[in-house]
Amino acid sequence: MTLKPVVNDPQGLAVTQGLHALGYAEVMESRVGKQVQLRLSAADRGQAEARVDEMCQRLLCNGVIEDYRFRLDEEDG
């Protein structure tokens, strides 16, 4: 999850300034977010996508200030 573009990101600003201080002038902007990893059991990929999307909307993401995206990786076995 990352803050929406219209929301100030003081942590991202600090990262950008720090990188500039270290000589990485090509960095124009940075945004800092959070990552949540889930392991779940589902009948199929479609069900897993629907459930994870629902979890993000209901609990994991603050929809007022954050955007989210997710990726599903299938586990062997």
C-alpha cells in the first residue's frame, strides 16, 4: 500500500532528500509504503483474488489516503 498521490509523504520526502545528499541527484521523488504478505487457501485463483481484494478494502488499506495493489503467487505443493 502506498499513500495516494495527493497525500503528503514526509517519509518519502526524507528518503528523496537523503538520496540527494548521497549524490543520487537523478531521484525525482520517492514514496514509502507498506507491504503485507498473506498465505491463504482458496478453491481457485479467482476466489483468492476476490477474497484478497475484499480484505484490502475492509481492513488492510485505509481507502481515504492509500492505494493498494496485490500479486498472487501460487505455492508448490
